[in-house]
Amino acid sequence: MKYKRLGFIVAFCFVSWLVLALVIFSDNLAKKGDVETRKGSLLKYIKELELQISQQEQTYKLLVEKLKKLTPRPENVVQAIELKLISDREPTTLSVAIRQDVLQEKSVILPVLVFSCNRPDIRRSLDGLLKYRPDAKKFPIIVSQDCAHGATAKVIRSYSDASQVTYIQQPDQSEPIVPPGEAKFKGYFKIARHYLFGLKQIFRTFNYTAVIIVEDDLDVAPDFFSYFASTYQLLKNDPTLWCVSAWNDNGKATLVDMQQGNELLYRSDFFPGLGWMITKQLWDELEPKWPKSYWDDWMRRPEQRKDRACIRPEISRTRTFGKIGVSNGMFFDKHLKYIKLNEMPVDFSKQNLSHMVQTAYDADYIRLVYSLPVVSASDVRTNTNLPFDGPVRITYHTKDTFKNAAKLLGLMDDFKSGVPRTGYHGIVSVFLNGRRVYLAPHSNWKGYDLTWS
């Protein structure tokens, strides 16, 4: 009986163990299946995530490519800043006034005054002006002829007969009185007298409020008229400006940004001429003291300029073909014939030009220039030993060091009344070997020495 009970207990324990083992085993199987299921789900999720990452990577690559196209290259960072110098500024009262005037005064008349003498090739100039003139009423063309040259007069009359231009003649054909020793410069005296006559006609007889002045040996760019029409409001509203010019004295194809510089404008302390605009208000100031000769150099003197600047473009909107003239081709073969005329028209009426107002322009432009790394002119010329591909600054301390650097780079190196050609606060901007380069006086120099000649 004792053994029977023991056997029963053993059997009961064995059966209980089997039941427990079965339960445990079944539970482990269930857990293992659940783990496998979850592992399968996780692997599936990872694969889906990898697919999404791959898709996002492709999208990112496309966005990067688009961004590279939209983002200025390192060498053009300066240009981007120059084109929008006041993007982070509140609009000034002056810039608001300019924008309002652009909207309200689109009907302003801007006559083109063409000075002519004895060049029958004036036909080339007139054909260009007429080809690109968008509106005959807004841009009347007036040709003023000196010299009484018959062949040239015949050409001009052929346009006046067709009512395309207005023809006026300088009546005083007497020989001007010149100082002793200056007889060979008599032509410059005649030109100054002619300018006095022509500008008096524009502002006193025709009573226009502004004028675009060209000579009979200039080609004009397709956007010549858009350029002057849109910059007129700057000239009218900013008292620190006294002219707008279509000309860049250093505008050779090798010295300007031919790819992205067609919209770029600068302020300049140097009076460029060769296609320029002034207002009647300025003529009221200049007429009483107009010089007997050398009118352009006279304009550049500090007593006329009075620290006022001109607007000028990166790429010229005029080009001279007149090698033969009073100046006997001075600078023509070395510089003038290489000036590049803009061929990619810009609709300047769609450009916000308020960044050209002095209060906005000066601080940003000068700070930008003096933040750049300093290099030598010889390294820029050879494009070697430069820190990176972006803009750089060449420092000069004297007139001679400027001239040496300018000659190395192929710039015009002369000064007029202490101002280098195209200079603004002594800074000359060019685009050479794919980079923006500034020749700038050392940062401690407060302005440039007007005693330089």
C-alpha cells in the first residue's frame, strides 16, 4: 500500500512535469513565432525606410543641382552683393520717392542730343539710335551740327526730311581766340563753344528737363534707352549724383563680366562722358561758367563736381568708332577700340535701382571691398598664388603704385583732377580671369589726394 501510494505520487509528479513542460514548450514556441513575426515586420519596415531614404537622396541631389545653378559662384558673390546692396535695409525716404516717381512719371521726355561736325559716318550713329528707339515722342533726336560741312549736312537732312530727327546748326563759324601756344588745340575751343550752343538750345529753346548727350561717332546698345529712362529717377532724386553715363573707361571684354555683368551698375567719381545724361538743374549751375575749351576735363575738376558722382555700367552701352577726330586718336588703338558694347539687353524698368542711392551704396560697397583678402597685381595677372577663386583686393598707397598695378592689368592708368578712371572713393573695379578685382587705396586713406594731376 505504501509503495502503491508512492508510485501514484511519482506518476502524478511525472504527469504534472509533462504538462508543465508542454505548457512551457508551447509558450516558447508562441514567443518564438511572435519574435519571428516581429522580426519580419521590422525587416520589412527597414526596407521601406531604405527605399524612402534612397528616394529622398535622389530628390536632394536634384535640389543641390538646382541650388548650384541659382547660387552665385564664389567669384560672383561680390556681384550678387553689388546687385542687391540693401536687401536687408528698410527703404529710405529717397528710395521710396524714386519708386513713386517711376510709377508716376513714365511720360518724362528725354531728348537725345547728337553733336556733329564733319563726319558723314553720322549715318551709322543715327541708324543705331533709330533702330533701338522705342518711342519717338519720349526720345526725340536732335542733331546739332558745327563746321558747316556740306556732306555731313546732307546726310543729316535726309533724316530730318523724313521727320526722324530735328536738325539745328551752330551759327557761329568764326575762328575762336586761343591763348598763345595753343593754336594746335583750336578744335577743343570749337567743341566747347558748340556744346554751349547745343545745351542752351535743349534747355532754353526746347525747354526740356533733361538730356542724353552723344556724339556722331558712337554706336549704342540695344538697351541704351532703357538704361537712361530708368536711371533718370536716380539722377533726379539723389543730390549726390550729377550725371548718368553709358560708358565704362575700362570696359574691355577682358576686364568686365561678360556672362553676368550686364545688369551691374556702379557709382563713379570720374566723369566718363561718351553717352551721358544731365538735368536742366545742373545746366543752370554750369552754363554761367562754361569753359572756352577742354570742357570734359573742366567737368572733372572738384569745383564743378562738388563731390557728386555719376552712374556708369559694368558693360558699356556705347562704343566709339571715331578714331579720327580732334584728339587724333588718343587712346583709341590701345584702349577705346577694345571697349565691349553690351549685347544682352536688360529691361532696367524692372530693376530695383534704389541700392544705387548714396546712403545705401557707400557703406555696403566700401565695407565689402575692405573685407576682401589683399593680393598683388602680378599674382592677379598670372592668376597664381591667390587664396581662393573669389574676389580680391589690390592695395595702392600712391599714384605711382596705382599706375603700376593698372598697367599690369591692362587698365587705363591716368588720373584727372586726382581721380582714377571709373574710381569711386579711389576704388576701381574690374573683372579679370574670372574673378572680381578691386584696386583700392589703403584703408587708412580718407579719400584721395585731389592735388594729384
